[in-house]
Amino acid sequence: MKLVQMQSDFRALGHSSFKISPVALGCWPIAGVTTLGTTEADGLATIRACFDLGINHLDTAYVYGPRGESETLIGRALGNRRDEMVVATKGGIYFEGKDYVNDARPETLRRECDESLRRLNTDRVELFYLHAEDPRTPIAESAGALWELQLAGKTRAVGASNLAVAQLEEFHAVCPLSAVQLPYNMLQRDIEHAIVPWCHSRGIAVTVYWALMKGLLAGRLSRDTQLDERDNRRKYPMYHGAEWQKNQDFVDQLRAAADLTGHTVAQLVINWTIHQPGITSALCGAKRPDQIRETSGAMSWELTPEQRLRIEQAIAARGPAEATRVIR
């Protein structure tokens, strides 16, 4: 019953025939590359929890795991319920040892798509993204390869991730885009200026990652938190010095605002995100079922105008976070 109720809130995935939940499962954490404490059992349970939470959109990539751990887990978890999900994956980046390699040549994209389909145990994905720019390969060539994949039925729609407006223009002229994916959160809002309006004017969906700013905006990290030396977040300025203290002051204000709504800080932040103009869906990473259960609670309610004003005032007082660009 809950899933049926949620479906009324699903949103169009661009000009494709699919509709997706405003909260999606971001499947980077279950790959276990930079997220500590991941287990196969938790990953499978996290994906399967989406069926009962009103989440029908899963977002992964060829490079989510040196051996495709994320895609493989999805293939195992969905089983005979595959058709209930809108699955997105990405191509154009792969592991070479411990390093990432950007390679968006047509032959690489075709090879990665075929391998992704094998891992996912499916004959198609609903959405295939170019993961990022490859400086050695013209955007038009990468776009042409993805258009061929769509014509072949291996993907039903095409997206582009981590590109600027000029690059999106070039891509869209060769292969019509259904979705664009970029980082976005309360303190990193650059895409509002040009990319979101560009997508909106063309009926292109916008899916965003880092909505919780790598967990910082989830409200669970205390001011005296000491990150594990192996924790990938230690390299980001937002977790150090004055930036850390500013962020903690900001989260304190979010915590007070969340208390007034009866929801958690994470639910308040995601609710704000999915109701921003032009935002179609927020990718919420999770490595355990309880994490995606919490963020799924951001759907089917809306902040009041007064609550939104309070949040906007807190955002303005904090100011933008120091820019950080890491492709996910």
C-alpha cells in the first residue's frame, strides 16, 4: 500500500517513458571502495529494502567497485523483481590498479555497457550516463556511442554526469539527454545558476548526488568527531578547521529546524533538496537498510513556507562551502 501511495509522487525522467521516486538509492557506498564497514549482506538488504520504501530508482556505475561490486550486488538483489526498478548506470571511467582512468571512447563505452549488463543480470538499463568528460575524446563521439546504445535497446534513455553547460549542449545535439547528474546540496548550489535552468527549459531531469554532503548534513556527526584514518572524508576541507566549525554551527540550526517538523535532520535536508526548483531526484547513498529507511522518510511531505524561510536564512548566514569536486 505504501508503494502505491508513493507512486503518485513519482517524477518524469526527462522525455523518457519512466517515472522515478524523488529519493533514489545511490549505490556507491555498497561497493566498499571508500566507505568503511560495508558488507555484502547489508548491501543486498539495502537494495531490497527499496521495494517497501517507495524507492524505484537505483543509481550505480561501471566503476563502483574495482570488480563491479555495486552492479553485481544489484543484479543479485533484484532477481525476478527487476522490472519494478528504474536502473541507471554510467560508463567512461574504470579502475587501473588503485587509480581511476577517464576513457569515454566509443569502444570503451560499448564494452563497459555490455559488462554492466552482465553484472546487473539484465538485457538493458533504463538510463545510461556518460560518467564524466574524457579530455582525449570529443564529447560528440561519446554522445554518438550512447545514442547507438539506445538505438540498440541496451539503454532506454541517456544521461550525462559531471559536465558543464557547453558540454551538455554539444552532447544533446548528438544524443538527446533525458537526465543530467551533478553534485548539489544546501551549501553547494552552483548548478542553480546555469545547469538547472538549461535542463528545465529542455525537459531534462536533474538527479543530484552529495545531497547530504558526504554525511555531514545528516546531523549524526558531533562537533568532536574524529574520523578514522582510513575514512576518505578526511581529505575534504569541509571536515577540517574553520570549515568544520562553520558546518557544525549550521547543522545545529538544522537540528533545531528539524525538531519543529518532527523529522530527522537528514529527512529535512533531503526534503528541502527534492523540492528545490528543477530537481528531479536526490541520490541518497546507503550501506545499511536503516540508512535508506531514514532518507526515504523525506518523501510525501513538504516544508512549510515559514520552515523554508528559516532554512534559507541559515544557509545565507553560513555561506557557500569551500568548493570540492570529486566525481561519483
